[in-house]
Amino acid sequence: MPKSPSPAKAAKAERSASPAESDRRGRLAVRKTYKLYIGGAFPRSESGRTYLVDGDNVALASRKDARDAVVAARKAQTKWAAATAYNRGQVLYRIAEMVEARRDEFLALGVAAGELDAAVDRWVWYAGWSDKIAQVHGSANPVAGPYFNISAPEPTGVVGVVAPASFLGLVSVIAPAIVTGNTVVVLTATPQVAVTLAEVLATSDVPGGVVNILTGHAAETAPWLASHDDVNALDLTGVADPELATELERSAAGSLKRVVRPPADTPDFTADPGLRPMTALLETKTVWHPKGF
Amino acid sequence: MSFLEYAPAPESRSVVDIAPSYGLFIDGAFGPASSSGGVFKTVNPASEEVLAEVASAGAEDVDRAVAAARRAFGPWSALPGAERAKYLFRIARIIQERSRELAVLESLDNGKPIRESRDVDVPLVAAHFFYYAGWADKLKYAGHGSDPRPLGVAAQVIPWNFPLLMLAWKIAPALAAGNTVVLKPAETTPLSALFFADICQQADLPPGVVNIITGAGETGRTLVEHPGVDKVAFTGSTEVGRQIARSVAGTSKRLTLELGGKAANIVFDDAPIDQAVEGIVNGIFFNQGHVCCAGSRLLVQESAYDEVLTALKRRMATLRVGDPLDKNTDVGAINSAAQLARIRELSDVGAAEGAERWSPPCELPAQGFWFAPTIFTGVTQAHRIAREEIFGPVLSVLTFRTPDEAIEKANNTPYGLSAGIWTEKGSLILAMADKLRAGVVWANTFNKFDPTSPFGGYKESGYGREGGRHGLEAYLA
């Protein structure tokens, strides 16, 4: 039995036959080159490697690319975390606007209309959290003594993410990480959609380095993130292979990274995410000061 | 000799009755270890006198303890929160009633001054149970979901520096949330946990809800790797924390870790120097420096260096080192021969690497494990004594010029548990507090703890919080 083509392949086949690919006046269409997204730029893989995904040559990220992405993420992190919550909220809202604007492009890549709507709405939902999470997740602590004592969340730092395959899944792991001031290095196995999202991010006032996207094989690149001492947390939501997940978690213990394990069941990204996707990547800082005249 | 002479003022040890030997506390009763276990001795580190012989739990004992906790979990988690709360309130009250006994016991087994066990450790233990007792019937308001559930059986392994207090930090939130526990105290300080088992009996706590198994590292490893536990909570060294994190990888066990630290205590030139010096002393000599959040790196602004160092040395000369049961003692005994060897080794490395070592004139008792309060000046960030946790009364002094430099140096460590700031300038405190990568920041104070106040680290100091509303998250699904 012939294998049924992937939605992206089917969509691409449709595009080829449509005026967009080769217009009626015989003009040849200009195709997109799918590259990595590191530090706000779109470099090819340092290794020079590409691989074929649904007819497109896509950059195949290497260990060096992963390390470069961590450097870019670290460089961006302090400033992104220091941006006001109001500012980060507006940037996330801007991402929602830009995804909406590129609607047709995502649909053409095979993202279902309902999923696209949910993804836009998810950016909006998280945009609103930027200046509320500290109020919901922090506390004023009534200690038994003359002290001012307050606990507030702070971003954990640089987060390595193995993204789930779907577009909504991709958004659902990036947004909760960055809204609180983390920066991310995302490994994706759905390059066309992810790189198109990178183009959205590049035009949404997201500072370079806040989101870095590496296309390729998680089994090859994720171990370098898991063992990297300058990565603070590892989100394994998109790891389907339990053995790989265990190996990555074990490796992450080397520098005591916070680890988000893969979900036990197939995740329903349309459900209310709750606070945990954000709180799993937050630290709590408690500050004491004496009171007195 | 110190310029202040004090007559000895020993606390009476008659208030505590230590049995010659102790078994394991499993399923509500004390019993000997199985053939897979053994026995070990616990000594008073101030005299090297053997206090008691204690059972060492083997694999079969761990199995029995986990099975008892599993059996108890169903009924305990099904109890109305208000009923669980009353057990915890009852325990808090018994701790208050037996506080002098527990304080003397803790000082005997650990070596810490009675002033600390009496005024800090034991009151905080009671407060911790009292605080979490009140959460047991209010969990849905804790911000961890509208229908929070307990995890099951919690395996808890605690260190020797605050034996009973660390037990309280582990057991109180676990029980309030509806979990049952198997707790292993440290090998060198098992007694207060065994007395706590007696308190559980006195409180009529249902059998199996709390199980106390004693033993060394191997017992702890067997416990955390046991397939029957749902949750692992560990306080101790970063190295063991790493091993535990590796061992739970690929399981569904939840994990919280409270590990080492190398805290910067930052003194600006406008700080009230006398108060800052008290804070420095409290930061590093409290509990003989056996404190994961100790202010072990002093960062002094260059312009205040001479003044701070002169005042610090003067103050250190008044510290009284000696009998932990003497109410005038400031610095007690080092907890074990092994820890003393570690402190000596790193201090020797500090001197060999070129830092200048200073201790006040100080007579140390002939018996027991002792180390004089020590500071090293001329320390650079590359020195091992500026990077590694010594876990003893040893302070490394570094300098800085600008707030940015202080931040840079303070954060230049894989740890991130705590930090201190001393300045009269409020805006500087807040800006510094924002930039320090540490879970607890003490401004114009140090080493303060409270059950309502979340405690825990960034980076390699571990993850999860203990204390406060945040502390419940570790025990809820």
C-alpha cells in the first residue's frame, strides 16, 4: 500500500500546481531556503549539512550549531529578563499579530486552520501572563519577626527545548519559557513550520537570541544541550523515544538542570495549559530585610 | 585567652534519656534491622563518647519501610485535611513541650551550641509543623491547582547539620499534603529523628505514615532508588544530589534537591560596620559553618576593607569555642572526624595557594573534633577556597570596587543558594537583590529562616523550594 503523503507534502504538491509556484505567465517561483535561526540571524549549519524534508533542503544542525545557539541565548538572556514585564507582554502580543498576518503561509505548510487559531490565541494568552505571573506565583511572607520578606519568580535562564512536532505544540513550549524572561534553544523536527515561525519572531521585536531554532535530529543535537553547563533547564516535551528521554535526563543531572519530562500520554495542546509550563522554568527568589526605626 | 572571662554555664543533660541502642521505626514500631542490615555507633563529636548504637537498615528493611508507607498512604490521604491537620498540630505541641530535651539531644549528637539548638533549631521545628498543619485542609487555595493530590510515598534523605530541622522541613509539608514518608537521617546524627519517631507514637499518628530508617549512604541510595517511592527529597551535597538526579532519570519519581552553596556576603562601604560584622560572623560561624547557605565568601568594598577586617578580627577574638552544652558557647564541635579532615584539607590548600590565614588565639578541647574560626585574606576567585564549599568555620575574603564587580564575583559560581548585602542605600539593595542569582537574599541580615519563607537554590544548589506556600508544590500533583 502506498504511504499517504504528510499534510505538508500534500500542501506542497498543491502549491506546485498553483499559481504561487509557477505563475500562469510562465514565471518561475522563488523558493525559500530553510536555514537555522541563531542570535536573530539565519545562518546555514556550520557543518554545511542539509537534509531533505518534503522536497526542501533544510539545514541539518550540528553540535557546533547547538553550542553557538547556547552562546546566543546566554548573551540575550540577562537583557530579556531585565526588560519590563509590560514590554515582554507587548512583544509576545506582537508575535500573535505576526503569526496572524502570515496565516496563509502556515496554512500552505499544512497547519490546520483550527490549530493556527489556537496557536495565535496561545501567544495572546501568554502575552497577558508576563505581568501577572509574579503576582500569582509570588508571595509576601508573614515571618515571625520584624522583617520584610517577599518571594518572587525569576527566569531560570537558558532553556534547551526539544519541541513537539505540531505547530501548536511548538508555540506551547516556546511561549511559556520566554514570557517570563528565559531564552531558548529549540530543536525541531518540523523545519518548515518552525523556520517560518522564526521569520515571524525576527519581525516581531523579539530581541535576537531570545529564541534560537535548530532544525535537524534531536537524537543528534539534544545530547549536546543536555550536557552543556551553560544550559539551565531542559524541556523534553517533544522527545518521543523513552530511552532518549532517560539518557537526556541523566546527562542533564551533570549540572543539575531543571528537567521537564515528556508527557506520559499524548499531550492535548488545545487544553488549558495551566501554570506549570511557566513555573517549571522559574526560580523563586526570597528577599529578607529587617524593619526598624 | 579572651579578654572576657566566663564561668562555665552548662545545660544539664539529665533532661534527655538516651537508650543504649535503637532500632528502626517502621510501621509505627521500633524493631531491629534484618539480616541485610547491621548496627553502627553515633558519637558526641565534642567528646567522642559513644551515645548509642543504632540499627543500619539493609535492603529488606527499606522494602519493609516503603511497604508500610504504601499501606498507610491510602487511609492517610483519604483522611479529611482537617484531621491530618490536627495530627500535625499535635506533633507541633509535643515538640514545644519536649523542646529542652530535644535541644540538648541535638547538641549532644551534632555538636552545635545549645544556644543554637535551643533558640533556633527546635523553635523552628515546632513552627514548621504548626505552619504546615494549617495547610492540610486548605490545599486547594495554595495555588497548585483546584484539586491538588498527594504523590504517594516520599523518600526523604536529610543531612547532619540541622538534623531535626531538616526532618521538619521534609516531613511537615509531605504529611500536610497527604503523603506518607520514609525518612533517613544522616549517619552521624540519627538520634533526634528517632526521638521524633517516639513523638509520632505519642501523637498516635497512624502506623506507617512516618517511617524512620537509619543507616549510611548505602541505605539512602537503596531508599531513593526503591521502585516503590513516588517522590524523592534530598538535602545534602551537590555531588550526591547529582547521583540522585541521575538515578531518578527515566522514572516517574518527582524530585526536589537542596544542595550546596558558596554564598557571597557583600559589604558596601556605607554599611553599618558593626552590624555588618555581626552579620558576617553569624553568616559563617553560625553552626560551625555547617550551613549550606553560609556566607562563606565575604566580598568587601575596597574602601571599607581595613575597617571591616579590623572589626571582624576584633569580634572573632571574642568568640567562645568549646563545650556545646555550655550556654556561653558560640562555636561548638565539628560534626565528625571526616568533616574535620575535609575542613583541614581545604584550609591547607587555601594557605598553599597563597591566601593568608588567620585565626584568633583560641584554646581547643583535647577530646573531640574542633576547628578554630578562620579567615583567609588575599583570596582570588581562582582559589579553591573561593570556589568549593568547605562547610566549616572558614571565611574567604575578597574585595570589589563597584556594584557591577560585586555582582560579577558573587554570581561567578555554579552554586546559587543564598547571598547577603550590607548597605544603608535601599535602591542599591533592591538592584543588587535583582541581579544576584540566588534563591535567598538577606539584606542587612543573614541566616534567617522561617516556615513561611521559601528556601532553596538556583543552578547547582538544587531545585524546588522548602517553606511557605511554595514548599507544598514538591508534594502535590
